[in-house]
Amino acid sequence: MMDEILEIAPYSLEKEEKHKLLNARLQELTRVHYNTCTPYARMMDAVGLDVNHLPDYEQLPFLPVRLFKELELRSCAAEDVVKTMTSSGTTGQQVSRIFLDRETSALQTKCLTKIVSAFLGTQRVPMLILDSSAVIKNRAMYSARGAGILGFSMFGTKRQYALNEEMELDIEGLKAFLDEHAGERIFLFGFTFMIWQHFYKKLLETGYRPDLSQGVLIHGGGWKKLAQEQVSPAEFKQRLHEVCGILPENVHDYYGMVEQTGTIYMECECGHLHAPIFSDVLIRRPLDFSLAEIGEEGIIEVVSMLPESYPGHVLLTEDKGVILGEDDCPCGRKGKYFKINGRLKNAEIRGCSDTYAAGFRR
Amino acid sequence: MIEINNIEWLHGSMETLNERPLVPFADEVIEELDALSKALMKDPASRQYPDVVTFAFFCRRGNLMKLREVFSCQSSVIRLGWGVVFHIAPSNVPVNFAYSVVAGLLAGNTNVVRVSQKQFPQVDIIVKHMRATNMHRVAVVRYPHESNANEVFSGLCNVRVIWGGDATIETIRKNAIPARAFDICFADRYSIAAINADKLTENCILNTEHSKTLAERFYNDTYLFDQNACSAPHLICWLGEQDNIKKAKEVFWEAVYDYAKAHYQFQDVMAVDKLTALYKQAVAMPTCEEQTKNNLLRRVEITELPCDIDTFRCAGGYFTECEVESLDDIAPIVTAKYQTLAYYGFEREELEAFVQRNRLTGIDRIVPFGETTTFALTWDGMNLIDKMSRIVSII
């Protein structure tokens, strides 16, 4: 089933067609996980899901992503796990553990390729990683950041890191790389805050102005820290343009999580995040989990056709967001487009047990 | 004496701690508490905070004289306060610091209490009137974690009272206390409720307003402090005829929901917290979600009581329910961690027999609905007056 779906262009289907595909695949995955993951089956039994008469995917029970930090959730045999992905928690936090078998891992790669190609073209091009080479070398740092870099590295032919192991700008390396690939399209990849802190600010400081007018930048990791510095997405693009000539329409943020690697949500030229046909975004009202209207803020639910080896096909995130529209973005891409409004606020809890609050502090 | 850094003296000073101990329930202490009570009652600002009013009510002369009466009946020996009591108040229950101090005062001690860094209007009001009425034997301090105050006060106190749960206790205990001094610790606890469904249905038929009153009491036991007070029930045990249990649950939860809807400030992240709790519980034990109107109230039904049920809890309105044949069915799961049993529809004799027959290691308080957070001088199984005073034996 997935082989055929992965042949369809990622942003080509109208609402009804996509809905049908999602229903078929997500119901199939629900049955698979119900039969192969005992904890998942217990959860579904607890909420009274009738696995023989599954509802529309919009009514399928969603698992909070936090569960992957607290439980070992696996739908394949332990010996079939080829890779265990972990989330990038700050020190002292529990991290998510996502178990991948060969099939799911391959699906993730194929799907990511489809999505990224829609923005970068199908040709592999030279790649400039706006991060330190130490991220990959140092196992202690290797988590979502390292996995992200490795995951996206398949789109690059030659790879160059913009920062040395001390997180300083490698100007000599950059010059040589750009000289060699003058006039070619270049794929840039990095994490939003790292780009701002260690690339943009250092370019500003050193006065070095590389020519990246042929560059296409894909970046992710969230806006939390930049929002604290009062930097908007538009300003981010404009300022980058000023120091390296990259065109604002070629800068693409993405939203994604380790719990659903592969199905990322890319930002289009209009600044909207887009759901590809392989996944979808639903907005839930916090009070009763009913579906919010277009334009109404709520908790983001993400569904993905990929997870076979762990029950992560229907997840409730801890992010807030808004659907901006469906099938009618001026960029021409079909599917829902949306924006993220940050994370849910931690609860202010009264009561004498101080430890509760500490346990949930991020 | 080492100097204390980063400290704010909200009331009193280091000199305050030089006062000598008194006998329990000394006249001068009762006078001063009564004056504080009157001042609080008169202040319009207090009336906005039911917890301040309740505290003021506790401190009035009439109540204290009654408590003195009970105390003298039980104790004929000579007692005196230990000296200086150092109280570390919890960060999330505003008025708790004041009750802790009152217990220390009534036992005959001089007190220094650390209040939370978090600002609460209730704390400000009470401290304001402590100053205005010039209360003796009390110093109120506030300081950040990096201050050396914990070390200094621990080093000079005779008794240290630690609220705030296991983590706070562990942190504070890193500071040494004098050889003769000791700690009174209020650790993390777990609380439950038992409802006699036969009585509940009967009373609801007699009086249609009954469920509303009961819901309000239950709300005060739970939601009022985000179901995170040690005394807040998480597990509800239902007893009685099947039919009555079914009816009682319907009436009870509908009333609780309505009351919570009107009074509780729901926070979005609680929706996720409760769903996470539900699924974790479902993985660990046979669990069945009960339908509710929305995430303000989450109910899960279990058919058997596992011994680790106390670890499956969630703040802000998450209840595990179980139907049991008799109170004795609850006994096997009760450990030292259990604090309060809130009850509805049981006779005192039944409850006494339940405790004695089962020789429980936990449950220190058995109180009717609505009374779980009511402060008493006996708390967590300890008589605080006895604990905080010493016996002088003369033979």
C-alpha cells in the first residue's frame, strides 16, 4: 500500500482523496499495532475502541507524545529493531525512545526524500551544514540534532560543515567550498537557533559575506529561543538575506518530531507549514478534544502513515497551533496549511506536593 | 554567629529567637493569636480569601480555649516548648505557613518560618497583621535557594518542621541540626475516599439539594488545591447495592462536574496530563475509561485494587474508581504512604472497627467529605503539641 502512496506527489491530492487514503492506512496501522503491541491494545481497550469497526481517522484515539518517554512502546520484535531514535531532551529529562525496524526506517527515508525533493528538486546538490562537525562525532551530542543532520545528508553530494568543532565559523573551509561550487545550487541545512546564534551572528561579527544567493535553506527545531530574542520568521529570512544573499523564498522552516520522523511539515514560499499526503494535522480543543475550526487555536494532533514498528501513527503533541486553510494556499500546494503557536504552558499547580511540579518542569 | 545572606525579614528579627519557651497554650500566646484573628477578620482584604478567613477563625480565643481544654484533659505532666522551631513551609499552599507557626506557638516555642519565594496575597495579609499586632515569638523570612539561611536556622533550632514533600525533605536534611534537635517531616502522601452508595441515593431522594452540597465539599477536598494536596482523594471506593452504586455515581459526578465547571480554572496542559495518566494506568492494570462531559473531569474504573495504585495519579481532576464489598477490601493496599480517608455515609463505629480490625500501617485521618484540608493540631498521625513540647518530670 505504501509503495503506491509514495509514488503520488506529496502535495497533489484534494481533501476527499487524501482523506480516503489516510483512513485506509491509519485504520490498517491501528489494527497492526493493536495486534502486535500489547500496551497499545490495553490503552485502546481502556477507551473502548472497537478494533473491528474502526472510526474515521479523525476519531481514532491519539497517544500523547509524552507516553514515549514513560513507556517502551514497540510493535515489532526486539531483535528486529535496527535503530532507536531518542528525542533531544535537556539534561535530566526523560527522552522519547522510538523503535524502528527496517521497513519503518526505509519508509521514513523514502517519505522524507519525496517531501524534500518537492522543494529542492530531485537532483542531489552540494550541501552546507550550518552546524558543527562535532555533532556527529561526539556520541554524547548525538540525538535529534545528529539524526536530523544525518537524515538530511542524503540530499547532499559533497558535504561541508560551516562550523568547526569549537563551534566557530570555518571561513577558510567555507570559501574553498563556495569557490568549488560557484554558480551551483547549494542545499543548506541546520537548526533554527544554531543558525541564528552561530552562523548569522558570526557572519555579522566577522564581516565575511559568503555568496549563498543560489542556496536553499531547510531549518527546523522550533522558534522558542528566537521568539525570546523577538526574532520573527520574516525577520529571520530578511537578516539572513542581508548577510549571505540567500533569497527569503528559499528559506524553509519545517515542523517535525522524532516520534514521526519522515513526515515533516515544510514551510512554503508564503510562510505556511504544509501537510503532505502522507500525514495530517488536526487541531483539538483542549477542554473536550473536539476538532477546532479553521483559524481556531488548539492542541496539535499529528497522524502519519509511516509508523509500523511503534504505535506512533496518531499522536497528540504538546504544541499549540492553528489551521490556516486547506487546499487553497496561494503557493499552489494541496492539503492543510497551518502555523505553530508555541508549546502548551506548564500547569501552575497548587497543593503541598512540590515534587509534582518539578517532575513536569521542562 | 554566621551572617545570613540574601534574607528578607518579613516579620521579627534574629532577636525574636532569643525568647524563652513557654508552657503549651500560654495565656499570652492565646491573647496574641486572638488579636491577630480579630485584625484579620476586620480587614476587608481577608474576605477575598476563604483560606485566610478560615485561618482567622481557627485563631480566635474561643477555638483555642477549646483546644486547651482537650489538651489539659490528656496531659497532667509539666510541659514546655523545646525552644526554637524552624518551619519550612510548602511553596504551593499559601496559608500553611501560618498553621505551622500556630502549632509551634501553642506548644510553647519561638518560631522562625520560611515562606515560599512565590508571592501570595494571603501570605502578605497575614504577615501584615502579624506586624501590626506586634506578635512575639514569630519571625517570618523569605530567601532564595542560594542563601545560607537553611544552614543557619537548622544549626540553631531545637525542632525543624519540613513541609513540601519528599524532595524538599531530602534537600533540607543536607543541613545539620544540633544533636538534640529533631525533624518533623510532612512527606508526600496519598489519600482516598469511600462512599456508601446506599446512603447517598437515600439522601438524594430525601433532599434534591443534597448532591450539590456534597459536590461542593468534594470540590474543596480535591479541585480547590488542584487535587495536589496530600489530603486530596485520588481513589474513590464505592460500597453498597449495585443499583445504588450506579445511581449514586451518576448523581454524584454530575454534581461534581457542574460545580467544577463553575469554579475550576482548567489549564490546557491538564488535558494532556490526564490523558497520559489514563493510558499509563491502562497499560499497568485493567482499566476502563468512564465517559465524562469533558477533560475537566476524568474518571477511570478499575475492577481490582493493585498495591501500587498510589502511583497512578494526576492533578486537576483525575479519579480512579473501584467498587468494593466492604471497607476491609481496601485494607490490603494501604501502606504508610496513605494519609486521609474521606468518607461519606459511614458510622464512626464502623470506621473505628475497620482501623482496629485491619491493623493498618497507613491512613492517619478519617474525615467526612469537605474536611480533608481542615487543619488540626493532630496531623499526619502526630499530636503536634506533644511533639513540639518536652515533658519535665518531677518525682
